[in-house]
Amino acid sequence: MAPIHLLVLIHGMWGSPIHLAELARIAQETYAEPSLDGVQLKVLLAETNSEESTYDGIDWGGERVAKEVAVKVKELEEVGDEVTRFSVTGYSLGGLVARYLVGILYQRGFFEKITPVNFNTIATPHIGLPRYSSFMSSVFSSLGPRLLSRTGEQFYCADKWSPSGRPLLLVMADPGDLVSSYRLDRIFHQALATFEHIRIYANSINDTTVPYVTAAIETYDPFAEYEINGIKLEFHDKYTPIIRAYELPDVPPPIPPKPVVLSADWFRKMKSSRPFLPPFLQFRFPFNILLYSCLPILIPVFVSLALLRLTLASRSSRARIKVLEQDESNQDRLIHILAEIEKEMEDAMVDFIDDPDPSPETKAKSPAKQPILTAHQRKIVGWLNMLPIKKELAFFPRVRNSHAMIVCRDIKRFEAHRLGEGVVRHWADSLIL
């Protein structure tokens, strides 16, 4: 009977297992041989929560992956192997699904016989999707909960997941409090605390999908104005995109004067260091000129089609969720178990747990660049940072969106995604077998 270390990989929104193919390949390559005590690594690429199923919510995603884990453990037992150690890595939305998953496993006693070892997330919106002062951010914050179904509501903390009406992300971060003679034990926080190693990866810049503050679980972004704030970066010698250390000056450098309009400096400043279009729309001359000339027509058409697709997918998701919740075989879901616990304590403790005046927003120092965090989001940051989390930051300048690069999501179609290999190898080498 061979002892097995099961590593579960969970992809993100609209994703599929192929998005984490490089993580699986490099992990299997790094640990091709058993450890000194004979432990072998087996990788499970979660696949039941893919593509449009990702609209169904963090909780339903976690329930689906929990079933996959149970099936995999049983399959290994049937061939004479035994899972003795467990690790999980989630990318983007997959990191939130992973946090819900370990809560399910913890509640079921999974970790009483199997040791939880590595918990990792990569570019995961731990505090939800923050709002910024820009117009587009306000639009996304308004439309996101409507167009992304249950998952969108949970991303923006617009859901009322618990019996007391608290959003899921707040419940998942809650460490529990002592109130009178009661102890409100929060399963998700406790489950994370059982892991020997917790490490999260975040893009420091250019992640327009999951910004730094939510991926790194912080309230302030020191990289928001990295080009002018004098920040000094030191990179890892072996894993190039990884920042080893950074330092902000005690006194920020003076803001450079605005260049004269139509001067050479003005044109240089107007030209962004990041590409205007995504990689699949970046063509060479003269095709780029043709594309730019068509943008006034293409953009409205693209936006209309995207909104239509999101609306239809969200509608399908809500219908699917309704069927799932009516299925009696799903009555042992974690949400129902937690509801029974919380219902008994709700009247005595809700006022203590939640602020009586949950001010919706708190503006940061620089509204233009810093996020506008809600009271819930600030509370989540404080609670999650009570855990012994190691934070790794990646730095990808001069790219449109670094979200896919950090996991080498699609190296066959986009050569630039290979720039993230240093991050993936750092993640693999940091795993404890």
C-alpha cells in the first residue's frame, strides 16, 4: 500500500482544467519520484465545476469538487493506495472554491485521518472584487452581481448567504468569537488553520481581473503608482517575476511637472506602456490600422454580444441552481449544516458579530488609484491576516492583463504566458511533499 499525497488543482471563472495544465505538469515533473518516506504525489485537476458551471456560486463549486475528491480517494483505495496527505491550489475563483472545499472536508472529518499540508491560491479575489473610483469600475460593480449569477453576487458581497444575512465571503473569513457562554466556531477559518503551509500568490501590477489588494489580502496598494512613487523592487534570482522584497521611500519623490501639450514628452506620456488591445487582437501594420478604424463599429457589437451571452448564462445558472436546491440528495450540503448551528445562536450573537452601522464604503488615501473598500472587505482582510499566510508577489510590466500569465494559462496560443513559468516553478518548489 503506497502512501499518497493528493494535490487538487481548481481553475477559475469560465475556466477548464486545461488552464492549469502547466501547474499539473510542473508539479508532476518536480515530484516524479516518491519522497524519502515513500509518499507519492497524485494530482487531481478538478473538472466538474467548469465553464458555465462557474456561475453557480462558490458554495456549489466547493460541493462539486468535494465529490470529486471523495471519488478520487476511493479510486486510489481500490487499487491499494492510501491518501495520507492533502494539498489544494486554487487559481482566481478556484481559490475561493478551495477555501469552501476545505471547510466541507473539515466538517466531514476528512482531516482526522488525512494530514492537510499545503494550501495555495494564485490571483484569487479573497475579499471579493473591490470598487475603484473609475466609471468602468462603478459599472462593473453594478452589473456584476446581475450578470454573473450567484457567483457575481458573492464576488461583490451582495449575497445573503447565512441565515443572519451575512455574505459568504464574510462567513468564510470569520475566525469566531467568544460571546457569553457560547463559542461560534467558524468552520472555514478553522479548516485553513489546520494546514501546515498557507501561501498565496498575487500580481503586484496589471491584473485588471483580480487586483493586488484582493489577491494579496491587503487594504492598501503600494504598487498603484509604482512608476512615480519611488518604490524599490528586488527580484528573486531564480524565479524572475517574483518580488523578493520592496521598499517605499520615507518621502515620496516630487511629482514631475505636466509636459507641454503636443510636445515630445506629452506624446510619450500619452503612449501607454501597456498594449491597448488584448493579445489576440494585436496585429502588425497595416492590419492594425484596419482594426483601429473598425473599432467604433466593433466595440458596440462586441459589448452587446458579451452582455447577451452573460445574461443568458446567468439565467441558465439561476435555473440550474433552483433545480439543485430542490434536489433532496443535496440536503447534507455544508450551508444547511451551518444554518442549523447559526440559527440557534443568531439572536444572541448577530449584533455582536456584525457592526450595527456597517458603513458601505471607506475611501482610501488616493481615490484615483486606491480601492474603495467596504466595511465587510476591511473586516475580511483583518480576519484572514490572523492566519500565518506567506505572500508572494509577481511583477509583469508592459502587459495588458497579467491575470493569465501568472499560471501560464494558455502557452499554446499566447507565447507571452510563458513569462509566468518562474511563478509556477516557485509554487511547485515551495510545496511540501
